[in-house]
Amino acid sequence: MKHRIFQISLLAITALLILGLAPRWGSAQGGGGPEVKWAADIKIPSAQDLGVQKLIAKPLAQKDFVALSNKIVNRVESNANLRKAVNLKVTKSFTNRLAWVDNVDPSNFITQDSNSGDLLFQNQLRRYVGMAKVQVPTQQEAMNKTMKFLEDVNLLPLDFKTNAKLVHAGGLFGQDFQDGVAGEKSQKLVILNYGRELNGIAVQGPGSKLIAQLGDQGQIVSIERKWNSIAPTLGGSVKMYIPTPEPPAKGQLGSAPGTSQLPGTAKEIERRGGILERRTIDTGMLKLRTEYLTDSEVKNQINKDILSDWNTANFVEVNSIDLVYYDRAGNFIQPAYAVALTIHWGEDTLNFLYHVAALRNPPESIYEVVQSTNPLIQQSALPLTSAQLERAGAFD
Amino acid sequence: MVILLFLVLQVASSAMDYRQIGGYVYEGEHRFVDNVWNFISQFDDGVNPWEAASGKNWSRDQYYYCEDFQFLSAHQYRVDAEDFAYYSGHGSPYSIGMRPGESVWLPDAPGYGDLPNGGDLEFIVFQSCAVIPAPPDRADWWSNWWESGGKHIFQGLHQACGYRTNSWSGNSVSTLFGQYVKIGQPVWQAWFHAVQTQRCWHGGGVYPGYACAVMYPPNENDSIYYYSADSPMDAHWLRIYWEE
């Protein structure tokens, strides 16, 4: 019996030793995960001068949405279907979205996210499908037409003239291939991509964007507006995001000054009272010197992300880390690092850009959080293998 | 009014034409799982007003980690048993990854959507890098969608959407695309809008890349609620739209 206990103990100790010594998959210490190669001249820029800016989402009430739709429809050129469809009822259901769609031609529509206020309007895209020639406007003509349209329908964001920058002017193109012959390439639309810049620093992420598509002779074909207002306006009195220490629990010491946690949402800030203050500052941004990640924390986070997200790669190069603002189309613009990677699998490579929050406790996460528990993870029967399929008669 | 709408939807649901959505995930990085889930989770068994009007009720059906047979030998039980297939993973021109070291060369795939052979697929989306090259990337962009050894996937398939350049995961492309598709936008146009709104330019790169879509031209205005007849199996006509 003693001998048996000894054997089991020896087995257990050996197993523990093996488990303890075995390199862990994804370990930052160079185990089974990809090697991370940092560019020699890489520097982490200081985020100390960048602050958090609260945004105001202004989703429209249904009646205001209808009024806006009418205004847009009356402004756009010769679209009988769209005009007629104004009388269709607006639907608010499922996706938290107000949507107003032409039943005859669904490429005519106006829709708004009821949470964020993001708006997409499209007019007569059907006219541009097919390979007929289009007289597209020049870039300058397209910019002028876009500005005029935005002003006419009151969709010009408050800080657009001061903070918008044309980031890219491109287009939509088409080509046919029929009976072994390729047709002519045809430009269908001009696409203008506007982004936000604050104090010379680009705002990246899915928010702070305005995209205009223009067709024949500058006809406005679509406007996509993901541009919430900075509260209340730049250059004036701004709402500032002031961290205050959580009150210490009974019997506990309070936290040291400057190490407090930022509360999670603007609502929480307001609920706790006195935290959201109104002050005038030069930059319109709040400086929170003690709340930024240190250089080593940024590097550790990047290493961790690479090992988590690219664990199948042979090695990953970190090419650059640049300071930007980030707008996830949520409630804040916040400082972040844009991290450019090159991922290598054998001979395959991929250039990839992602963002790391510069604040230790960002007011909202950088990326969209998946809201549901993913059933793929829970369904142990999945995926079916070939053998299982064969047993199920799938190959009969 | 609410009760009336409820009754209308109830009556409508009893006469519904059911349509399936399948999701296929590269087995490797969790962001691909999220990408696919963010799209297919937009579709449940309920009936929305567009579904009631069109008579087509869309709901998610399959949701699998990738295996090559899903796209090849057993396609009629997997992607081709669905009406809409959504893939996310690593890609390269005409090729999609299953997991590290395994991929499917799409010109090897049989015809999709060919009803006589048990295929049903109308729309397929590749949220992955560079699967659909366009003229700026490759002058003979059609070559591998066309008859390659007697095979090509457009044998009833209406539209294939993806990127002509690198893509970028971990963002809201698939969520937004699902929402736009669901309100009845033509499929490839919804894809282009969803990709456009997530894009940024940084250090000379474009993230995510540029959208691209190949289709049988008579199907180019198709939404999930209203679409025209399948392409004939011997159709010799393709159209491509791309951004640059």
C-alpha cells in the first residue's frame, strides 16, 4: 500500500513538474507562441497631452426622423420614388434602427441607429449599377456639392468645418466579362472620405467619419454620417472628465491621489454627481497625467495581444506605434496607440493595424464587445468531422 | 394598432418562405468567431416587417468551424444548403483558410446555387483578405471565377462579396453589414457601406481594405427580400464592382 502511495505521489510530482516546465502556448516568454520582433527604432510617443472628449449622441425621435427624411427627399434631385416613399411608415424594430426604405427600389433609403445617431442616406444607387457611362464630378466639385448638401439639410456636424479633413478621395468602379471578353472599366461614383482631426492628431476607429458618394454630374448618391458632436463645442466651455477617488470602504484606507479609476460611463459620472464639470480649457481636452499607460505597460499589452490574436503565426513584427485619438462610434474620443504589425506565416504575410487604449482605465473599451455568449463555444457537437458526416449519411 | 400589426405578422409568418443563413469560422483566432457571430446573430426566427412584406423569413441555421468539405465535397449539406453563407478567416486571392496550413482553393469548388445538383446558395461573403481580386490587382480577375477545369462557383450563385485587398477584423463590419442587409439594402451595396464606415488610412496603408463584389449581372440589385432568378448554369457573364 505504501509502495502504491509512493508510486502515485511520484507520478503526480512528475506530472506537475512537466506541466510547470512545459512552455505555455502564447507565453510572452517565447514558448509556443509567435516570436515578437520589435523594430529597432520603435518609440512609444507620449500621450500625456491628449485627453478624453465626451461625445453627444443625438438620435432623432421618430417624428424628427420623418421630418429629416422629408427634408432630405425634398432636397435631392428628381427622385420620384423617394418622394413618394415619404408617405411610407417608418419602422423601428429589431436592430434599434429607424429605417425608411422605398419598397419599389430599396436602394433608396434613410436609416438611423437609434442609440448612436449614426445616419445613412442613399438615393438612386440603382441608377448607377450597370456599365453605362457616368459623368463623375471632379474632386473639388464633389467636395463643394457635399458641403452644400450637408448645410441645406442641417446635417453638417458642428465641428466639421474646423476639424474635418478629407482623408481619401476614391471611387466605385465596375467591369463586365461576357463571353470571353472583358468590357471597359467604368467609374460609377466618386467617394469622399472625411475624418476628424483634433489638434493635428487623427481620430481613428469607426466613429468620426463622414462618407459621401456622388454620381452623375455631382448628384448626391449617399451620405453616411458617423460623427457625434463634441460636448458642447470645441474652443468654448467644454465638459471635462475629472476622475475622483472612489470613497473608501468602511475600515479601508483611501486610494492615493491620482490613482483613482475612471468611472465607466458618462451616466455613472453624472449619477455620482460633481464629477462631470464644466470648465474652459485651451485644447478642449482633459489632461490626466497619472492615468496613462507607461511605455512598458504599452509594450506588455501589445505582446499580450499578439500572443492572443496571432498565436498561429511564425513571427510578428511590430513596425510602428503612433499616437492617435480613437472613436469607436460610442460616447468618447480617447487617446490610443495605432500599432502597425506584419504577421508572418511561412511565406504569407499580412499587414495589420490595431489600437491600444492609452489610458489605464479607458472610459469605454476600444473594440466592440460581443454581447452574446457565443454558441459555437458551447456546442461541443460542432464542428462535424468528415467521419461524422459519413456516419450521418451525408455522402450517400 | 399594435394588435393588428401582431396579427398581420402572425398570419404572414404562417405563409413564410424560410431562408437559411450559415456561418463558417476559420479555426484559429477568436476574432473570426466574433466576426461571424456578429453577422448571423442579427437573424433570428422572428418576422420583421420586411420579411412579412416579402414573404421570406431569414434565420441563422449553420454555424461551424471550417472544414474543407463544407465548401467542396459536402457543399450541398453545408454552404450550398444555405441561402446566405458568411465566412471569416484568413484569405488570399481565390482562396480561404480553414485553419493554419489548410485552405480551400475556390476554383476547385463545385458550382454553388445549382438547384438541379442540390445547391441552394444565393449569396456568399468572405470577410477575409484579398479573396476577390479586382482589375487593379489582377487584369484577368474573372479567370478563377470562370470555368477552371470545368468548374466555377457561379452556377446559380447570385453575388460573392469580399475584399480585393487586405481586410481587418475585430471591428464592426459584420454587425453593420447584418443590420444594413436586414433593412433590405441590396447585398453588395450593404457590404460596401459596412466596409467603408470602418476604414482608416494610416502610414500609407488602408485598414480595412477595399471592398469588392462579383455577381451575375441580372442579380445585381438583389436584396435578401427581393431577388431575381438564379443565373443559368451555363451563364457566361460576370460583373465586378470594386473600390479604390
